[in-house]
Amino acid sequence: MSYVQDPALHRKGLLITAIGGLALSFDIPLIRSSHGEVWSVLAVRSLATCAVAFVVWSVVRLLLGRPITLIPGRAGFLAGALYGIGSLTFMLAVFNTTTANVVFILAFTSMFAALLSWIFLGERPANATLLAMAAMVCGVALIVQDGLTSGNLFGDAMAALNAFVLASAITISRKSGADMGFVPLVAAIIPAAVALIMLPGGTFQVEQPGFILFNGLVMIPLAFWCLATGPRYLSAPEVGMFYLLETILAPIWVWIIFTERPSSQTLVGGSILVAALFVHSLWQMRSKARAARLRNVRPEIAATQA
């Protein structure tokens, strides 16, 4: 599928993906607020998300009066497997390192997406993107080094793996051009199955289940649907960049609610990541506006010459 250049569709993609990124920023605070054991929280969150997917799918089918594909072909199954693995690695990261470490490392999703698009889609990143990648590698290195000294290496590694898995799913969605809106929601069955097997004593241990149910029934389906729909209108790196909203906001929510202050080194590394992404996003928006103006000018010149 070629990249959609229509400005109206591009704006639509930006709005949809921004909503997804904002909803995702509440994920970790809601997980932490549930005060549950990792496998119990993962099982409840995943089962709730999967249930919502099937309910919404059934309602949409009924309203439209035609079949709606839950998983579009081989690409959908592959993307779904990656989203399922992503939910598992994300939860392990949340329970084994600080919130700031998780979301700052996840900010590298956009750069992984750029690299994968280069390798598999032939979309070579611009020099500005490569420069942003180099800066972000430095930021991630600072955070991981801090994780080594604080004993959070496993959690940091899970966050990095989660960023790579998400970028892979985004790239597959972009390459296929199919509607992947339901895929990450249905794929929640994978972490749910793993979590149910791993439940300690076969019982759920969640002190405040209302928080994680709200997360699984409302916030995660909204976030995943929006972020999975984004690649229909935006490039893979652009979609990845909307995880920046979670990167900025989630540590703020956790800082306010739980007074969990990130370490100075994490803040420095995170600041480098956020600054690189912000500057790169501004560059991309200006580049797209300039390209759109050139496309509009060329037909006018041709008409004048004719």
C-alpha cells in the first residue's frame, strides 16, 4: 500500500492516533492503582479487552448488516501474535522497573519502526530521522545503565523488547494496508492464556479490580484500536511517535498519584528521548507541509505553460 498523501486523511490519522496515545498514558497508573499481582492483573486486563473486542465486533456486524473481518489474513495473525507478546512484555516491564524507565524506553518504538520500514518496506529514513535515532540511542543507553545500577535490568529489557515488538506490529500493519483495528484487541487472548496458566494458586489476587477492569474494558480497547488504525493514514514512524504522549504523561500521572520520582539519570535520558522525538516531529510536519505546497504548485505551473 502506498502512503496516503491526502491532507484530510492525514489529519484524520493524526487525530485518531493522538486519541490512542492519550488513552494509553493512563494504562500504567490504572495498573498500579489496582494493587494486584502481575499475572492476575494481566489476566483481568487481557480478558476484559478481549471481551470488549468481541462485543463491539458483534454490534458493528449487526449495525452494518455485513461481515466484519476480525483478523485480516496472514498479516493480521502475525501482527496479532506480536501485539499479544507486546502485552506480556509490557506487563513484565511495569512490574520490574520504574514507570519512567518503561515509558522512556518505549519512546524508542518510533525509531524501531523507522528501521524496520527501511529494511522491509524500502522506506529509507531521512538524514534527520537517522540523527534523531542516534540521539535516542544515547538516551536509552543512559536509562539502561541506570537500570543496571538499580537492579531494574530485567524490566528495562522487557520494555526494550516491547518497543521492538510494537514497532514490528505497526510495520506489518502498514505493509498490509488492511484494517487492523480489532487485531490487538482480539490478540489479548494470548497474554490472557499465559497469565491464567501462571496464576499463583489458580486464584486472582487484585485488591482494587475496578481500576484494572476500567482499563481493560475502556482505555486499552480505545488506545489499541486507535493506534492500530493509525497506519492506514500515517507512516509507521509517525504512528510510533504518538507513544510520546504516554512517555510524557504517564510518569507525571504516577508522580502525582504515587510520588514515584524518576532518578536524575533517567530524567536526563528521558529528556534526550523526548527532545529528539519532539524536534523530529516538528521537522516531519514542516517537510510534509512543504511537499504538499509543491504538489499544489506543479499542476498550476503545468496549466500555465499549456
